[in-house]
Amino acid sequence: MNLQQRNNVHVMGEGRATLIFSHGFGCDQAMWRLLTPHYADRFNVVLYDLVGAGNSAIEAYDRDKYATLNGYAHDLTELIHEFATGPVIIVGHSVSAMIGVLADRQTPGLIAAHVMIGPSPCYVDSGDYIGGFSEEDVHSLLDTLDSNYLGWSSTMAPVIMGAPGQPALGEELTNSFCRTDPEIAKQFARVTFLSDNRRDVDGLTTPTLILQSTDDMIAPVAVGEYLRAALPNSTLSLVDNVGHCPHLSAPAACSDSMDDFLRPWATVRGE
């Protein structure tokens, strides 16, 4: 099976550098539709689905390989080698921000920059670290997901999306969750919410833009501030938004921040 089929890869645009958009838990590449048209005239844009999500090849899912985020990071590295040209910037939402970090650690120098949207290196509170959830909260969430995945999705997706006044976005995320194979979703949820990537982000010098919603139940502002301190070459940009998916509910604010950060790698119109 080739990589295009495995990850349902789509390539568009043109430019000196490549933006690779990597989606979060329960989502697929369609979640980037409001951002990618903005960049196709200045960048080579690569969209893909994590294995087990969207229209990826379900038969490629291996429970052992994807028992940690390193399996997804290995896939990302392969996609970079196959589809990217010039400097590579990873635009990762939620857990995919950490997948990008792991790919960076696996092959230093391969990634020129990161744009992290709603990232979190650890969801569980620990000592002075505020991840947003107690350990009991996380295990309760996972137990509920195990016992009734579709019910959990219908209840939680609109809350995760937030976006008051935009109910269609909550419905969209619910439908996306419900399209995901429940067994794969359950494992990916455990891998996501029980991972601790604080050591991986600590001291990573790759230029990084951290985009954090001002009100996000999954990744609170304290997490963005932690990442800003841990990543020595990073910028924290707060998006005035309720919810975990500002690329859908506040795309203009996201692109404004991204434009400033991405300017050194963008192809100037008319070149």
C-alpha cells in the first residue's frame, strides 16, 4: 500500500515551503477547509488523515504500532519525505501538535517550524503543572467512552467544539466522531489523554507558534503558557474564542496570527 492511499493524502498549491496540516482526535482533514485555501497560493499544502481516521486505509491500522503517538510520528516523517518540498512547517491541531514534536525529535532538522493549535503536552494535572484534568477525570472520561462511545460523542463533541452561536459546527464534530471506528477511537483516546510529552517539548528550539483559545476546556490557557516557557523559540497567540477548534470557529483570527509567523517561509505573490 502506498502512502497516498494509507493516509488519504491530498496536495495542492505552490510555494517554496510546505505546510502539512495534521488533524486532532475524532477529526479528519476536512476540518482544515476554512484555512487551507488561504495558503494555497503561497505554500505547497499537504492534507492527510491519521491512520484510522477519515478516509485513511482502515486496514493499515495496527494496534501495536499506534499504541503510542510515536507510530503516528513515524507516519508523519514518511509523509514529509514523500510529499514535502523545501522547508516544512507542521500545522498540528490538538494531539497532532505533539505528533509533530515527536517527528521533530525523531529526525532533527527535518521540520523548519510548528504551528500548534490547541496543543497540550499533558492533559493531567501534576504538581504545579495544570493540564486541565485530574487523573480521576481522565479515567472517568475514558471509562464513559469505553462503555458508550456514540453517546459520549453526541454529548461531548458540541462541548469540545464550543463555538456558541454556531451549532452546525458542534453537529459537524459529532458526526465526525461518530464516523470513526469505535474501537480505534477508544484506543486513540487513551493514547491521547494519557500521554505525557513534557520532556519532548522541553527545550525544543524549532520556531513555534502556539495558538490557544481564550476559553478551551481541553487545553486551557495555562497549558499555552507552559509551552511558551518550555519552547525557547516560541510565541503564544491567544485567539478570542470559546472551544477547542478555533481553526473552524475563528478561522480569520487564526490565519491572522499564522500569516505573521509564516511570512519568512511564504512565497510572495507574483514571484
